[in-house]
Amino acid sequence: MSPVRRLGGAIRRTPLLAGLPREVAVLTAIAFCVALGFGILIPVLPVFARTFDVSALEASAVISVFALVRFVTSPLAGGLVDRLGERTVMTSGLLIVAVSSFAAGFSQTYAQLLLLRGVGGLGSSMFTVSAMALLLRVVATEQRGRAAGAFQGGFIIGGVAGPAVGGLVVAWSIRAPFFVYAATLLLAALVAVLFLSRAHLAEREEQVAQGDQNKLEQLRTALRDRAYQAALSTNLITGFVVFGLRSSAVPLFVVEGLGESASISGIGFLIAAGLQTLLLLPAGRMADTEGRRKALLWGTIGTAFGMLVLTAADVAANGWGTPAVAATAMFFIAMAIQGASGAFLGSAPAAVVGDIMGGRRGGIVVATFQMMSDLGAIIGPLVAGLLIDAFDFDWAFAAGAMLAVVAVVFVLRMPETLTRKPSESTDTASEGQ
């Protein structure tokens, strides 16, 4: 019996987390705390920046700088994980974001706010990379999909609850969300310190110490693996389509393309988030029982189809003379498809990365995987804006669909990793698979 199973045997869990190590529940709770505070802060951030009498572009930059610093510092975070361990890096990252956010609440100039948000991006990359690396290292192969789904579920539920609570916080003060965000991050750091036992990690590490290798060589080996290439491509479209293009273009499309109120956009995003949350664990279970490749195909094909339906909704609203109610219904259908497919992309790609790591500590491999999502989130809004300005919304949505089709091709050519043994990771990559 593996240490993971032996560890899990004496721990009481909810039915949804039955059979998973305790660390999964702890990391899910941490993800919820982080996302809750972030969801409270993010809608207020541009508004607060505008109080310094800056342009809309400068106000938006306080959001972009966070993602940009996350992207740039992810390799550093991966190196720190390999050198210092997941729990140390995770706790340090959470504290960096907490302190920088608390200080940002006292910002007296725009430059101070921008700088402190950038520092928060460093802490965020440290947390994200270390949490995912730890999650994939402590679970058994047949648990990785469901564990990744539970972890992502914590983020989604916290992200949905955050804006709902945020209205009450902002009513107190426009600076209050910074302090509430800092408090949720401190709570997350406290949970990490108290419940992520170093003894459990050491027990797992003893089994895989002999499998560790030079970290750059480990990355080069992973990059030659077609399964890792598929995971990178799917994470790129997640960042580009979900966090980038969809978040920036859909609210504008609803108001300008469909002629509906902003509340319709909110309903669409709620439908997507609700379906994704409901399907995350079933999708993870499919990845653990029927294979990562099948789950990835469902996710990538669904994403492409959902973007095509959005494209058709814009064409219908502007070119076919379709009644507004029909075009709006197509929008809701597209968001539902996006939410369902997002459940598969929230669990299967991470499970593939865990299979490739084979239980070894692989901070640089996880960091590179995370960087693809950040890269997509950075360039997605830019590409969408250029296409919308030059052509129309349907061009931007079609671009997202085409990128998803490219990811489908990468998934079709990947080998299944669910049955791969840890020792096969390097052999498979060296054979060109």
C-alpha cells in the first residue's frame, strides 16, 4: 500500500473527496480563500486606480501588471520549489501577496499601486506553481484528475462568491477590498502552515528522491514528450480563450453586439461557472478512469464548438436578421458549452503533467505549464481587441475556435499517460513520443 493511500486511510473526508489524500482538501480550501479575496478585489481595482486621475488604459494596467509579473517570474518560482520545497514557497508566496495587497490599500499615488500589484504577481506565481506541484506529487496516478478538479473547484467557487461579497465590502470603503483580500491570504497561509505536514511530504519524497534529475534536463525531456506538448497547448487555449478573450470580449459583445444589458453577460458567466463547478469532479474521474486523452478531447473540442456558437450568435444578431431573443439564447448555449468543456480542461491537463513528473519534484515543469495559461491570458485580450476593432466580434470568437482546433490536433497525436509508469517518462520522450 502506498504512503498516499496509507495517509488517506485515517482521514475523514467529504464524499466528493473520498479516497484522496488530506493535502487535496487542504489545497482546495487554500484555493477557495485566495479566489474569494481576489474576487472581492478585482472588480474594484480599476475603479480605485481611476481615483488617481489616470486614463482607462493606465487603470487597466494595474490588472495586466499582475498577470505579466506572474508570467515572467514563473520560472523563478519553479526553481524555488525545486530548491526549497513546495510548502515553504507556497506560504512565502501567500504572505508576499498578502503584505503587498495590504500596503496597496494605503497607496497614495498610482505608481505605488502599480508597483505593489507587480510585487503581488511574484507572490502569486510562487503560490500557484508550488500548490500545483504539491498537488500532483502527493496523489496517486489514478487520483490526479479528480484532485486537480477539486483544486480548480476551490478557485471557481471562491471566484463566484467573491464579487457577491464584494458589494458589501465596497459599501464600507473603496480601499476595504485590499484589506479583506490580505486577510483571506493570511488565512490561506495559516491553513498551509498548520495542515500541510512536512512529515507527509518527506515520506513521499523518500520514494522518489532517486528519480530526481537535473531540472533543465527534466524540462527538456518533458518538452520532447507529445503528452506534455498537448498539456501546454490546452493550457494555452484555457488562458487565451477563457481568461483572456472571453473575459474581455464577451461583456462588450453582450452590450454592443446583442444590445442587451450587462446583467445578461453576468448571467452567462454564472451559467458557465456553475456548469464547470458541477462537472469538475466527474470530468476528473473520467480522466482517472477512461484516460487523460479522452478527457482532453472533450475539453478542446467543446471549447472550439462553444466559440463557434458564439461566432454564430454574433453573425445571427447582425447578419441573419435573427430576433434578439434567439441570438441571446445562442449566447447562453455557447456559455454553457464553454463551462462544460472548461471542466475537462481544468483537470485533465494537470493530470498529464503529474503523470509526466511521475511523483518527482518538478517545479520547472509545472512552472512552464502554468506560464502557458498566463501567456494566453496576456495576449488573448490584445488579439480580441485588435480583431474587434478591425473587423467584428465574430472574428475574435472565430480566432479562439481556431486556436482550440490546433490544441485538438496536439491531443490527437499524444500518447495516453494514465497507464504510464514513472520510469517511462524519460524513455517515452526520448523515443519521440
